[in-house]
Amino acid sequence: MGLQLYKFEIDLPDEINLALIICGDDSAEGQRHTGFVVRNMEGEMFIFHLARNNDFRKGCVEEQYRYLLMPALEPEIEMSIISFLFYLHSGCDGKLPYSIEYKEDEYFGDLGELLVLGVSDGFTCATFVLETFRKYALDLVDRKTWPVSAGDRAWQEGIINNPRLGLKPEQFIAQVKSIGKYPRFRPEQALGAAHYYDGKKLPFSIVHPAGVEVVAEMTRLHA
């Protein structure tokens, strides 16, 4: 099945209760944002996303988002992830740290609780999506294949210097030391990896063009 995004004027199919969302600029180097949309047992839909440092949001569906269905997602895994998102949001009181670092560590415990993190640890919107899937044995990307580009270094420097991100001084100082040491995982790459995942970690050589497809779909829906 080809990669296709949908506007929320087309509802999630009856048998689907979880999908990925994306919004933002559809230019090649534009800033984009991702997260999850879920439907609960009462049929209500919510979005979950890491908006900025200590701002893990649960909210209503917003018009600017597009959604992507995951062809490889089993119903049991779908329901586990939905439960996890509700539990995590409640358990952490909507506070998750933001970080440009993304390590091989375990970020969540067996019950879905946030494990104790160091001052430099946390997520971007995209790595939160990837790590949520990894918790449920859907390890989408082969991190070792990701390059660290000059553009990624510039983005990392820009994002942690943005006062709207809300980093605390100790978080900022810790992350300055990490600029250029970790690859950037983009929101559209999280969606592309989710679409093409076949049970094995996907390398950058597959996920990067998949991300380009996602941005092309955003452009199509903006037309």
C-alpha cells in the first residue's frame, strides 16, 4: 500500500484507533511536528505529542494535522500503545523532558512509567514516537545508519537556544555539549519508518526517502 496522509475531515476507519499525526511547513527543510492520534473506548479522539520541554500534551484533534495509518500495527499492540499514552500522560502530569540526545537506553519501565532520566536526557517529538513504538517491540529505525549532518548540527543549536522550548539552565548546558554528537530524527522520518516497517529496523537509506514521501503528501493535501 502506498504511503498516504489524510485530513481529519476523513475520520479514522472504524477498526483503527491509533495513527500518527504530522503538521508544519512542507518545504524541504521546513520545521514539522509529530505525535499520535488515538480513539478511546467512548469513541472520543485525542492527540498526544511532546510540544516542548515538560509539555507533553493531550488535546483535541486540530485542523492543521494530517494523519497516517500504520499498515503493520496489530490490534493488541494498538491498544497497548493507547493505554500507555493515557497512563504516561497521567503519571508524569504532562511533563516530559525535551532533548536532542537519543540513546540506546530504556526510557520506559515495564508498567509504562518514565524511568529516571539524567539532566541531558529526553525526547524530541519524533524520538518520543520512535521510543514509544520501541517499547512495544516495534524498533523502527537502525540508528547506527543515521548520519550527523552540518544541517542537523545547526538545527540542534537553534532549537536548544530557542527560549520557547523552555529548557532549564542545567538542561541547556548539558545539551550544548551534545550538539553534533547525535543524529537528528525528523518527524516525517518517524512516519515514513512506521509505514515501511516490516519487522526489521530500517536504515537511513530507506527512511530518508520515505520521509520525503511524507512531505510530498503534506504538499498534496495543502494544494
